[in-house]
Amino acid sequence: MPLALTPDLIQLAAAPTHKEHAIEMLAALLQRAGHVQAGYAASMLSREQQANTWLGHAVAIPHGSPAQRDLVLKTGIAVLQVPAGVAWSAEGERARLIIGIAARGDEHIGVLRQLTRILGDGALIDRLAATLQPQDIIDALQADIATPQATNSVGVATGDPNSVRASFIMDYATGLHARPATVWAATAKRYEATVDVSHAGQTANGKSMLALLQLGLETGALVTFSAVGPDAPQAVEALLHEASALRTVEGAGPSSDSAAVLVVSCNPALDQTVTVSALQPGEVQQAENSVLQPGGKGVNVAAGLAATGHAVTLTGLFGKDNLAQFVPWLEQRGIAHALVEVAGATRTNIKLVDAQGTTDINLPGFTVAASQQEALEQLIDVHAANASWVVLSGSLPPGVPAAFYRYLTAMLHQHRVKVALDTSGAALQASLAAGDAGLPDLIKPNRHELEQWAGKPLPTAALVLETAQALQRSGIAQVLVSLGAEGALLVTADGHWWAQPAALASGSTVGAGDAMLAGFVAAQIAQLPPDSALCQAMAYAGARLSLNREWPLQRAHIQQMASTVHVDHTMPVASAVASAVPAMSAGPGQNPLRIIAITSCPTGIAHTFMAAEALEQAGRQLGHAIHVETQGSVGAQNALKPAQIADADLVIIAADAQVDQARFAGKRVYRSGTKAAINDGQALIKLAAAEASVWQSDTAGSPAESASKESAASNKGNGPYKHLMTGVSYMLPLVVAGGLLIALAFAVGGIYAYDDSHKGTLAWALFQIGAKGAFALMVPVLSAYIAWSIVDRPGLTPGLVGGMLANTTGAGFLGGIVAGFIAGYATRYLNQYIRLPRNLAGLKPVLILPLLSTLIVGLLMLYVIGEPVAVVLQAMSGWLKGLQGSSALMLGAILGAMMAIDMGGPVNKAAYAFSTGLVVTGVCTPMAAVMAAGMTPPLGIALACWLFKNRFSAEDREAAKAAAVLGLAFITEGAIPYAARDPMRVIPSCVLGSTVAGAISLASGAALKVPHGGIFVLPIPDAISHLGMYVVALLAGTCVTALALFVLKPPLNKQAVVAA
């Protein structure tokens, strides 16, 4: 109803001396008419100081401050006509028609709307500013306000990819008046895009304050911002930001809700539900009814929340071609929306319903461009600031990477917003493979989706509970599992609860799981305890099942359904529902798996090929088809082909060094060390089949185009040891080549071959290549590949620079190790916490990460780490060079024992890495001790097999030939088969022999410049010093091992008697 304007509220031919005088005259008119109390003039003047009320075209609209609304007795307006005009704006514009407003609410919005209509009629304003009849002004301001011709509410140019929509609940206490409208228009003008603002079928130019005021927006109005143009996402984001920021100035009206929910629907759908009496494939059937309505998980969740009175905003990706079928539906239900429009049509899901259940047929939809995904990220970032919960619901369309939800969750947690997730397939696996920041607070899988995560069937309630508890322990606060007719399960840190419903209505199950999630989120907002929250979630689902078509969920209906739900800790009867996940082993009647595998170890020799052989034998014994690629010291052999990878059911990576997994994106991958494969290949395959998870490569499509593979950190086998061993494996060829070249230089040119007096000779050239080339690169390569193992390619640059600085500061291999770990972890941290818009993401791996991480590593090496580590290395080198007598015996014995205790395992590799690093510093005696001790176990076992035949089986004696060859080549792993069969006797014997060999070698001062090769490097001149004593050490250790086996191992006939 229009405000009453009477002649006593109009003063004609006024002549105020200045703006403040005019405001005081208006306040006096309002006070005399009983609209305001004394003091309202001061309130109007205060408001004018905050924001000029000049409206344009010789019109001003002064009004009071919202904070002093108590001075208003009843809403009204007064008009001051100033024919000569009075200076009003800072630019000197003169107001001739001044309307003073006193508002208790937003009743005056209609008058403002009419004012903006007449402002376009200059002749009319001139007449009103000069009229002698108050009725002329009354008629103009109180004329019927015709509804303007509605324009296209979408406001999108067909085919324009830069089109964005977003909605905003405009809850300003006094509606949209001049001040916020001015801010909206000024914000829109900053952008090239065309900006429209729509409400209730009317659309206004977002860059015109007058057009905005003509919408007559009152408190609680649902407003839609839409933009078309190259900077449309930025324009809408800025409008949302400014509109939200103004709430603190304008005051939030009764529609404000601090517990609002933001629902993200990346792949919505139009649900075509067709009901038939009995579905008969291949037959023509008559449908009983058909309903087409907006759907998809996210849309259903938003509808469920909105129907029960919760403030909810829906955002997501929607096709332009059928957007008109969504927008009115959302607005009718009071669902605010911020939609990114995508070329094409939103997909249609056909649901065939009969007495047996629902058959889903999901049709393909649109493909999303990177710019549209980025626009959605920006909208979510803006809206999350006003949300208490964000629901990420539904599948991901083509073009959106599987890790998208994981990225969004990490971003939303920075807003301290709770995140609920309901998705499936690769998106589910990728979301649950993240670190703590990327894990949701609530997840709602159904049984099939939980089986996908577990990688195995869950046919019983006990298995469902066990798996849900494991998922909760992974870092997710609440796991809600929907189980269809069996009810639901809730698992939290405080316990678990089962919900068992009464008999549910038959028919369409469309949206039941989504309603359950809506009910549970609503319970979280209400802070209900877990059992009550589960009961409410089950009631929402039951209420949805009882509806055949629409979403009119009502609280009374939900409460009625809640009375039929039983919640307690009692496990329901075991389920007979068949699992859809294929079997993971090739038992009777089951199909064999197609397995591909990769084996690798730091040296790329023994463990690599022994693990491969063990896996191949185990796969054949289990009835699976298996193909193993070895990544050894000579490169990849038996390499996997793309077709094999595409067909594979399972990928096993048995490696002690970093393996690039990018080619396995989307495959079920399990990672372990090589020893697991060597010790029990069958057990490893069975474990991998049960626990493998889908691998998602970040570089294949993360939202930020991350240059690192963060997900690799969650795989088994990772850790500092693996990173160190990876660095050693890449450094080793340089050590071997450099050491041999230096030895050859001395053999050809003598001990002074490096002197400049020999410059130009072959010996001098060999020394330069070995010492100044290969050895100079060892520490940088060690450092670089430690960092590469941690963070992939972005770690190479800071790692190389850190290693070079370790050389120049004298920190040597110890400094290189420290630099490598700093480079890797610093780059990983920077990659995780630096977020860029998608259009700038390409700068991250090639500019930002290398620059910042190299700067960090470089400064730390120069000012903090380099000098102290150099002092430690120098002291250690001096101590090692000066070792004599008992000290040398003790260190040699320790290194020897380490080489044999686990025969190629972590302890063995630690001793080897320590000694190899010292070669770079010129300390070569530990290397000699380590190689002698590493050769001793297989040589000693072979000797025992030949000398003491009654202690070994025929198979063992035959295998002794291969063990001897492996021992001569410094491959300790040749002793592993014997140790595996009789560890309590073989391992102590080997440790004893290797201790003797290491002690004699170090005490004799034998120094080895080449870190690998066994006896085959001994003939090279100057490769080893004190060669005679070195051979004595090797023979002594071999004999001690053989004698210990003779003493500890009983004859086979006696052992057989004991076993019987």
C-alpha cells in the first residue's frame, strides 16, 4: 500500500540557505505531522554526513540513521520544494525537490521506486519543482506503479562462455535505498561485463543506481546478479562481496541466518522419473506416470533443507540450454542460487520405477572448461564466508578433475567452515586420499560407495561397521552410511549407532539418500546429539520415500516419521544384499586379476630383480596374470605398455626408491617395499588386492594445476628413509664412474696425475672427468633427488642449488642430505599453501615454487646450515682418517654387522649410504670395510654348502653357485633365501663373518675409491689400497661365516629326527 502523502507534509516555494537548513525544515514537517520525535533532524544530519543522499536530476532524499530508528513514530515522507535550488552534492548539484523520509521498516521503498521512475522525465521534475499545487506532487509520487516489462531473467548471450549467475538474500534492515544501490552500481561499473540485477521477474541494469532502485527491493528479497563478458566471474564475485559487506552498515533484517548452508552441485540433472507396473526389458510398456523435475544430489539436498526452513544457497555448474527449468523451480522454494553457466544442457537422468525398485539411466551432459571451474571456485570462496556448513554433493562432470572436492575442502577449512561430502567413484577415492586439511568433516557413503573405498565387498553389517570405523579413524569426524532398507549407520569418535526404520514406502527411491544428508546437516546446525541426529536423518529419508513426486517435506511429517525410527548400538541382522565390487582373488569360479607391477631399489640391482621374480611366481601360483617392470640400474626393463596399464585391475609398486606413478591415474595402486615381495609375494598380492586405493595424479588435473604429487605421501613405503635412498640411487652411478676414472688416472699417470704439470695428458684428463666432473655432481644430485622423492619435479631446482652450496661451503654429503630434505619439504609446504587463480596457476611450478624454495634453501645453507655442518664433517673426516688400533676395529666391526643384519634392508643401506657419502670427502676406508662385509654372507654360505653338505639340502647346495656369484659381485641379497628358511642360525652366522671382515679391513687401512663392483674392481690399479690385507679380510669373513654355520646348523638327518 502506498504511503499517505498529505498537503501538510509538503512545503512549496521554500528557500533554505543551505542543505542543513533544508533538512531541518523537512524534520519539522515530519514532527508536526506526528511521524517523528524531536531530535530526528540530528539523525538526518548524521546520516547525511555518512553518505550524501543526492539522487540525481535535482532530487535528494535525506533520511535518518538506522541506529536511531526509535525516533520514528510512524513511517512517512515530507516534500520540500525549492524552486531556486539548494547546493546538495560535493560537485555543486542543486536540489529542487527534496523528499525527507522517516522509516520504521521498508514501507518507503515503493516511494523510492516511483521516484526513480520519474527521474527520467526531466519535464515532469521541472513542473513539480515549480508547481503551486501540492496535489501535483502527491499525484506524481503516489501514482500506481506499473510492473515493468520483464526482460530475460537469465541475462545471458547464447554461447558466451563467460556467463555467471549468483543470488543474494538482500536482508538490509530498510531494503535497498540510495546508499547501497550506489555501491552496487559503482561496483558493477568497474567491470567490462554486462551486469544485470533481477528480482521477481524484473531485471535492472546493475550499473545504474536508478534502475536498481526501480526494482523496489525490500528486506528478504531474493536478488540474482548475472554478468556476461570476459570478466563476468570477477564482477559477480565483487558484487557478492560488496553486497555482503554492506550488511554490517545497513543492519541485517530478520532473514539473516548465521547457520546458513551452502550446497555445491557440480553435476546436477533433470530427473525424468517414469513409473511402470513391471519393467520388462525388450518390451513396449505403458508408463503409469512420468515426472520431470530438477534433481541431482546437490539440488535434492538444497531442496530438503529449504523445505524445512533452513537458509540455503545452491551453487554449481548448470547448462545454459535448459537453465530455465532450474531457476524458477529454485526460486519457488526460496533457494538462493549462485550458478556458473556452462555451454550445453544439464544432463537428464532417467529413473525407471516398478515394484522391484529403481533402475537408473544417466545420460551424458556438458563438459566443463577450466575458466568455468575457476569461476565456481571463486563463488564458493565468497559464499563460504556466510555459511556454517558446506555440502559437496554429487558426481563430477567431464573436465573437472577427481581431486576437485579435496581441493575445495582444504580451501573451505581455511574459512573454518564444516564440510559434508557425498560423492562416489574416483572423486570419492581422491577426496579420501588427502591430508587432514583435505578431509571432510562428514561423509555419507552408501554401501556400494563404502565398498569402493575399501576395495572389497562388505556383505555383512559387521564388515560395514569395521570399514566405517576405519574411515572415521582416517581423520573424518563423522561417517554416515546409508544402507537402504536396512537403515543407516553413524560412526563418530564417541561410538557408533544403528538406525532401523519401520517399513518404508515402496516405489521411487529418488532423493532418499540426499534427504538423509539434508536431515543430518540440519541436525548438526541444531547441535543435536549423535543418536538424535541419526534419527532425524532417517526421518528425512523416510519422509522423502513416502512422497511420489515433489519435495514438500514438512516438519510435522518428519516428526511423524521420526517416531517410527529405532536408534541404538545393536547391529542389524547380517545383510543379504549382494556386493557390486568384484572379487579380489582368483578362487574357484572367480576371474583372475590382471596385475601389473614395478620393482625398484636404490642400487637397482639385487632387490629389484628378486622382488620381480617373487611377484611373478606368486601371481602365477594364485592364478593371476601378472607383468612386472623392473626399474634397475640399467633403466626400465620389461616395460609396461599403455594397453597393459589400461587393462590392469591392480597395480603393485614394490620399491624402496621413488617411482613415478602418473601413468597409473585412476588405477587401484598399492605400494610396499621390495622386502615384502621377496619375503612373501603371495601375501603381498592378497594384501594389495584388499587394500589398494585409486591413485589420482595431481598433475593430471588438480584445481591449482599443482606441480607436486601430494597424494603420494599417503602411500605405504614413503618416509625419510625412502627419500634418502632415492637420492643415493641417483648419486651412485656418479660415485662409481668418478671413482673408477680417478683410479684409472692414477694407474696411467701415477699418484700426481692431477697436477698441472701433467696437463694435457690422458691421466690428467681422466682425473678431471672423474674428480672435477662426476664427483663434483655427486652431492648436488644426491640433494636434488632427495627433494624430488619428496615433492617431485619442483624439488629438483632447490635441491641442485642446495647441493652445490653444500659443496662450496664444505658441508659435503651431510650438507647435501640436509639441503635435499629442506628443499623437498619447503617446496611441498609452499605448494600446499600458495593458492593462485587458475589463469595464473601455470606460473607456480615454473616460477614461484623454484624461486621461493631456492631462495629459502640458499639462504639457510649460506647463513645457518653450511658452516656448522662443514665443521661436523671435517671433524668426522679427521677422526675417521686418524682411526687406528681398537677404534678402527670397532668401527669396522659395527659397519660389517650392519651390512649383514638385514642383508640389503634399511640397516644395510644406512651403512652403505654413510660410506658412499664419505668417498666424496676423500675418506675411503669405511667403503672398503662395507664392501668386504657385504660380500661375506653369500660367499660364506656358498662355502658352507660345499664343505658341510650334510647341513644343507640338495636344492640349497645347487643354489650355492648363484649365491657365490652374487657375493663376488657385492650383492648381499644372495644370502636372503637361506636366511628366510633358517633365520635363527643363518643371520647370526652372517653377522659374525661380516663383523670380522669389516674389522680387519678398516684396521688394515684398506681404502676403496669405487663403491660397487665386488672383486671385479680389485684388478684396477689404485682402486683399492692395501690390497693384500683386503683379500685377507674377505677370506677371513667368509671362513668365519662358514664355520659358524657348521656349528649352528645341525645335520639334516638329526634335524629330521628332532622335527619328527
